[in-house]
Amino acid sequence: MCEKQKSELLEPDLVLADTLINSCTREYLDGTGDIYIKFTSKLYQRSNGSRCMNVSWFVSGCQTTSKEFPFPAPCEMKITIWISEPINLPAIVHQVPSSCTASGAETIDVPSSGNYRTNVKLEAKCYAYLPVKTLIAIREGSCNCVI
């Protein structure tokens, strides 16, 4: 029951008449352990013939670097989600000013034919109190999948 409710929350603009055409899931952890990205991209066809992508995502930043200091501070993150190939749609950007984790879902209208590349990028600034809040690392990572 909880999983179903969670799924409904992550796909707010979809209705029962929408048909799932294809989907992909990607997970990425950078070599430092500071950048973690997980997302699922689903391509739907609506009853009127139009198509849309639903991108459900979770990101985490600065988890390893923050543990190296006795007084870690909240990090700053920028999450960018965009669809490319065969088209380049405008990016959706989320600024997260004082948290090291974030999640969300985007519904993006796409042209009615073709394969699409979903891209998710995370940029994170890691801080610690030394004794004042000090920038200790800047990390970045991205991944994509094609439907």
C-alpha cells in the first residue's frame, strides 16, 4: 500500500488512460562517494496521442566528505534534469540551499515520435564548521538513459 501511494505521488500528471511505452532506471555513485544519483524515466502515450516523460529522481551529495569532519554543515545542491536527443528541451533546475538529499518528479511533454535521452546532473558544495561554515569540496556528477 505504501509503495502504491508513493508511486502516485511521484507521477502527479499521469492518468489511468496513459499507456506506458518504455522506461529506464539509472543509478550513479562517483568515485568519492559524494555524488549519488538515482532516477527512473518513463515514456507514456496519452489517450489523445501525445507523449510525455515522467522522471522520478533522488540525489544525495557530500555524504563521504562530510564524515571526514567533526562538525559537517548542510551542503548546497543544484539538480538539473533535461531531455535531449533527438530534441533538446529546456532544462529543469532545482536549487537546494541547505540539504544533502533531495527528490522529486517531473512530467515533461515530448514530441510524438523518437527515442529520448534523459539526463540528470548533480552539483554539490560540501561545507563544514571549522569553526565557521567553510567550503570543503565541490563535487559534480551526471548520468543518463535512452528510451
